[in-house]
Amino acid sequence: MEKNGVSSTRAITHYIKSKEKRAFEFRGKEYKNFTECCLAYGLKPKSVSSAVFKAKRPHADVMEEIISHMEGCMPKEVTKKEEIPENQVMSKERHRAKEAFFYEGNKYISLGQCCEFYGINESSVRSRAWRKKCTWEEAVKYYIQKKETETPKMQFFYKGKKYKSVSACCAEYGVNASSVRNRAKTTECSIEESLDHFIKKARMETQPSVFIFRDKTYRSLEECCLEYGVNADSVSSRKYRLNCTMEESLEHFIENKDMIAERIQKFTFKGIEYRSLRACCQKYGIDDICVRQRARDKNCSLEESFTHFMTRKRKKMLSNPEFEYHGTVYPSLKVCCEKLGINKSSVISRSHRAGCSLQEAVEYYVSQQERRTLD
């Protein structure tokens, strides 16, 4: 553009035309360009160009060196019927050698057939011949020897049966191989023990849940615990805490049933006796752990701690606009009392006096009202 004072369009057109006219000669034959020559020999133009750049040698010399490792490789002949138009790109299909391939005195139709016979990869053979600048025969011999010296994959035995691998065994039993290996690693057990765990787990999911204890079958763990008077949640919790079986955990609670019953203290609140603090807390919707923790922190009795939380709950319910009674949610305690025809102040007063919940106070006045209507 600067030299001849022409426009950019004209300058670009000039170089495009000069590139089209740029012929490439190789082995005494002239090609339209370098790309056409590479495709004729089944080579990738970009790969050859890269090799030329690394070697810093002429294109023809590098191509000659590459093709010398491809014995019998001939350029693809373009007949009149297969004449390729100028605007059509030639196929990049790699052309196999027209001559047969010989290895250790045996004749094969092609290199691919030889590789298939010995169970090696043809692409690896070609790649090694190009990288190491050796013949195909040497590359084939290298991979055959490598295959013979490779140690076979470890076989896996499970219940007297031989498997190719752990994955093959897991596939037969419908178990995830990764889960089996992860459990074996985290729990530091063998692959067989981990596999036993997942197979048993899979069978329990497919079969109806039954629990067998002392040669007797129960529909579930809960049914068995109910018969022996043991808490099922405690049995399950101990099993996971100590990593023991469910049967061992159940035996422990049955043997120590009397001792555990003595440890559970009865709880009395406002003259009413409950079988435990937890039972009382569940009735009033209070967390028994918080009650015990406050009793320890403040060095007070469980009754005093429970009363504290009951007072807090009443204040919270009074400040809370919504009020629930018998499954119905009212906008407020006032609206509930108006619909039931009772006095809101009387309800709050009784809740403080009797130390009961607002729902129990509402229930008391509703029953009083029904009793008066019956009279």
C-alpha cells in the first residue's frame, strides 16, 4: 500500500492471487500449493508446517523425511472423474500404503491388520515411527515387547469367584465401585468387607424391611423394642455411636433395662407428675436440653428452670400476633377469644396463676362455657 500507493483492497487482492499462483514441487511433480501436496500424501498440512517451523528446514526436506518412514506411501492419483474443482477442499483422509506390510517374514494386507493381529494400537505405532524416526517394523516390535512385559491387571476374588477387577464384581452385584472403594478407605476395612456392606444394604432396600432378634422375626425394629419395653431411638443411636450391630445394642438395653428406668427421674410441675422432664417439655413445646443447661448454669432446680422457660413462652405468645388453637390459626389471641365468646384478660390471668399455656387456659374457659350452657 505505501510502496505502490494503492488501496488496501487492491493490495490484499494482489497477495491472494500471488498465493494461488504459488506452486509447490515435490519429487518431480508440481502441485498447486503446499496444502494440496500434503493432502495427496495423506498428511496434515498444519502438522507438517509445525515440523518445518521446529526443524527450520525447507518444506520439501521435512516432507521427504516424514514420507520415508511410510513405506510404500504413494500420492493419491486424481483421475478425470475425480477431478477436484478449485473451490473444493481435498479430503484429509490418510491414505494407506498400497504395498503389503511384512513383519518377521509374515505378510499382512496393511499395517492395521498386523497391529490388530498383535493387539496393539496402529496410531501409536505410526506416532512412534514419526517421533523416533524409525521404521514401522521397529515401532511394531517395540509395542509388542512392551505388551509382553506389562504386568497383567490385578484380578479380584470374591466368594470363591474370580473377576477381572473390582468394578466387574460390583457391576454383577449392582453396586457402585467408587462407593465401595471410598468406604474401604474411610473405614480402613478391606474391599471385600466394604462390598459385603453395600450388597447387604442393597438387599435391605429391595426386600421388605424385617428385623430378626433371638430367632424371632419382627416387622420392624420398633415392633421388637415395643415388645421388650426398650426405646428404639436409643437402640439406633447406640448402634451408630459405638459402631456395633443393632442386635448388640438391643441386648445392652434389655440387660440394663431396670438400671436405665431408675436413672430416668420423674418430673413434677404445678402438682402434675410426668414420667420425665422430656415428657413435660414435649407437652408444652419446650426444649428439655435448654432446661437442663440453664439449671446447670444458674445452679437452680429443674422446676425453676422450666418455670423460667414457661414464662418466656407466655410472653412470646402474647407478643406474637398469631394464635393457634385446635389446629386453627387466628390473627391474635383477642380474635380467638372473641370468636369463642370468652374473655381475653381472664385467659391471660389464668395462664399466669395456674402456670399453664394460653391454649390450656382457653380450653378451660371454653369447657366452663359449655358446662354453663348445659346447665
